[in-house]
Amino acid sequence: MIEKGSTIAVLGAGFNHIYPEENINLVKEIIKNGGAIISEYPPNTEVNLSNFPIRNRIIAGIASSTIVVEAKARSGSSVTARHSIIQGKKVYCVPGRIGDKNGRGTNNLIKKGAHILTDVNQILSELGEEIKIQEIKEYGVGTKLVNNIKEEYKDFSEKHKQQIENKKGRKEIKNKKIKIQKEYSKIYELVSESPMNVNELARVLNIDISELNMKITIMEIEGLIEAFPGNMIKIKEN
């Protein structure tokens, strides 16, 4: 732990099911040193691995900034960074070596405009300045990063609009041979037509929004779909 700092750990299960079990001593130490253990699930909720990427939105939410040290192209860290961007938080990334699979996610975020982090004093200095002048909004997500994401969504939206108008293009998307698990197939089929708003998708599928968000998160990690500002999702084109 950092001196005079506190750790907040976000669980993907209930308090009575610490995972992995060897982290029980770590949990006790966090609490002993003035930290906190939080969970959105009832105490007896058992471990479900699909809950872990979902809880990352909470990790992003309780932090003023997000630092991504390593991230594969498809990873929970990349999902956390996306939630941070949507929430208007500043994202820092430690650049990875070219060819290193654990650096692909961070390098991709940097390419889109995330802040490069090469010295711990950099983050400490900037966070200290934010508190000092009390103008956190001034240090929000970089304009370049937000604009890049918006432009990406605009480009993809136009491309899919053309595909809807073109019957041949629409047929090619529907017939794309990708192995999709049955529980995700309907979602994939709907967003193959054009980008859809998550709330609208939940209405069409007649399922709870929390259940849909869980499935969307898993599909995003698997590289099946992409999320964009405006709570929109679309299939990921390779």
C-alpha cells in the first residue's frame, strides 16, 4: 500500500466467497489498514467468472483516473479503460514493447489519445495539481481521445447504414461464419444489421438490462462486438 493511502477492493462475488481463497489474508490487511471491500452482490453470491468484467465499471467509477499498466487486445483492463472514458475520466497507459501481446491493449489506447505514463511522479504531480486547483473537469478525458472514439463510431455507423441499404452487404454479414454461443446469437444477429442502443436492444429482446450488459461485456472481451459512445454496440469487424 502507498503510505497514508487506502485500498478499495471491488469483488465480483459476495463477501462470503472471496476469490481466490488465498486472498482472504489480503482482504483482512486492506480492512486493517483503513481500506474497504465492496460488492454489488449479496454476501452469499457465489463466484461467477462472468461477473468480474462487469464489476470493472465500478472500479472505473470510484477512481478519479485510470492507469493501465498492461492489457492484451481483449482484456478486462481494456474494458475498465472504456468505462473510464465513457465516465469522463482521465486514462493513463504505460506503453508496451512492440510485439508484446500484453502491450497491445495499452498501445491501442495510446494511439487513440490516452495519456502516456512513463514516470510515477507524473501521475502524482497531476493528481496533486487537480486537488490543489479543484478543477477536475479541466483534467478530464483528453479531447483527442473522445474525438477519436466519436469519429470511429461515426465511420462505423455510416458503413453499416450503407450495408443495410445494400441487400448483398446485409446478406454477407448475416452469413458470416463465426462460432457464436446460443445465448449470444440473438444479440449478434440484431447488431449485425446496424449499431444498436443497449436500452433499445434490451427492449427488443425483452430481457433485464443488467443481464444484457453482462452478455455484452463477455462478447466484447471475446472480440465479437464493439461499444461506442451513446451506449451503442456493433459487431466487430476483423
